[in-house]
Amino acid sequence: MVFDFLKRGAVSEAPEQKASAAGPVVAYQTSGRVAWSPRDAVSLTRTGFSSNPVGFRSVKLIAEAAAALPLVLQDTEQRYDIHPVIDLVARPNPMQGRAELLEALYAQLLLNGNGYVEAVAGDEGLPVELHVLRSDRMSVVPGGDGWPVAYEYAVGGRKHRFDVTGARVPVCHIKNFHPQDDHYGFSPMQAAAMAVDVHNSASRWSKALLDNAARPSGAIVYRGAEGQGTMAPDQYERLVHEMESHHQGARNAGRPMLLEGGLDWKPMGFSPSDMEFQKSKDAAAREIALAFGVPPMLLGIQGDATYANYQEANRAFYRLTVLPLATRVTAALAHWIAGFTGAPLVLKPDLDQVPALAAERDAQWSRVSQADFLTQAEKRALLGLPAEGGAA
């Protein structure tokens, strides 16, 4: 665990390995310093997740759906029903279960583009606990060859350094593809940042309109006794004070105005730009959903008719967004845990138990079972099953 790092000893140095040809090029740019994330993850999370309903629901929808997927553990020969890795994933630490840990990991990837999992190593073999670390607190420390040699986790002015040069790496770093960064991933929230600003601004405009009793603005026209249109300074100040104290805010909604001689109220209708605000807000909401890969229909966004019905949208959501994310993350976790056990294993979502894909799966099973030209082993391979031998 993070708070137990003072109890651990240093990790031994890794044996000599062959270096990548691209390593010196990366080292030329980042050697000798910590590579920081190019975006302020805290501010982006606050504006795009904590303060925006579309971003919040998109992240929650993907993270919860991916974390709820049933997982299977297998190797080249058999699928396991009982295994220490299954027990570790099912109860990764005393405070979290599998769903809570994976939901936190998926949310970190969606918000920051990076996910970090710490392993609390035992005396030997598998880790005894797994913990998801906050991405905004972690920084990569590149070595002389340009690749990470350590990770620094900063909390309250203190830093802990995770050495990742040994055979048993204490931190698993999962990141999205970033075309311009060697060490950090690109977040969907970064791609949706402009749409989030538009959506938040439109919401603030709507709130200001409601505070003004949802009425369009108007103008008070002054006509003096002799036709002049200029008021004395004291008259102007008095009129402004009267408007602010008696006719602004939700408390004064619908209150009639009492105008003295020479004053006339000219109401103004909504301008074309005012009328376009709601359309701009809906367009921004669709762009946010698009950046995260969530069909707008699932978020209740009006005006989107891409999918014929809700069932088709839900199937596309799982097939194009949830499953690729879950498959990539679970594969990375299995590869990382294999470094502790030495036995290569495959951890992946069980497609046979995903209700949204039941129709597709039934059709695939039917096609494969009716293919007489395939052997039993080939059919099992097409269906993602291990070779015959039963479950352990």
C-alpha cells in the first residue's frame, strides 16, 4: 500500500538487457528531469467531470459498465474457475472489491489518460494487495535511455519513489495513446475540453436568464419635457439603484415597474444569438459524448438519430467503447501480474455473459457449430476458448 512504503526495502537492480534503438532519441529530450503531464489534470477533472453533467455521466457510464463485465482467466490449455489471481482480483484490498478497483482505474484512464495500480508485494509470489493510485499525483522519472526508471507519488509535500528497474515492478502504468508524449497518455477529457467550456458557458447563460425571470432584456427610453434624451447624473444614479434593488433577481420576478414622466419601457425579443444558445449547448453535449465514445441516445441528448433504437445504441456502446477498453486494461494487468508469478495468463472479459452482446454471440456460436469443415479445436479457438481439457 502507498502508506506502507517506509517499510519496504530497495528493489534490486535489473539484469543487463538489450536497449531499444529509439531510446537515445527519447533520452535526448527528457533525460535527467521529471516528465510532467502537459495538461492540468485537476482543473480538467473539476470542469469536465465535477461541474459538467455530460462529462460526469459519460465517465460513470463507461467505468461502471467496464467494471461490471465478468472476467475469465485462462492459459493456452484451460480456463480456471479457481486460481490465486482470481482471488486477488476479486478482493484486491480490504477497502475495495473487484468492481470498485476497476471502476476507479477506468475512471482515471478516462479523466487523465493514465492509470496506475500499485502492488503490495508479499514475501514471494503474488502481491497481497492491489491499489489504484491517483494519476494527478504520479509523475514519471525517465532514465538515461529515455525510458521510465521510477515513478514518484506526491501527497501533501511528501514523495515516494517506486523503482521499476527490477523484475517485479511495483507499479503498473496503463496509458492511452498520445501522439506527442513519450511517457503520459492522452485523455478523452482533453479532446472534449473545448466542448466542455461551451456547454458550461451555455449552462451559466441559462442560469442568468432564469435569475432574470426568464425574460428577455429591454431598454428604458428617456424623453424629457423638451424632447432631450439625456438625464441628469443624480437621476441616472437613482434609476440604476431602483432597477437593481426592485427589479433584478428571482425574488423580484414579475414585479411591475413604476415609471415616472419621460420614461418608457421598450421590451426586446430574443436575438438570433440568444435563440442559438440551446442549439449550441446540445451540439457541445454531443461532442463531449463523441469524445468518450458514448452514443448520445444513451445520455438522453435530443436530436440524435444515428441509431435506429436504444438496443442498437447500447450494443454499439459495448462493442466500440466498453469492450476495447476493458480488454486492453485486463490484458495489461495480467501481463503485469505474470511478472510476479512467472506463469503467463490471459485475463479478459467473458463475452458469453454480456447481455448487450447476446444476439451477436448466439449468431456466432450458431455459425461456428454448423461449420462442418472445422475441427473441434478450430471451433474452440474461433470462440475464444482454450484447448480441450476442462476447467481447473
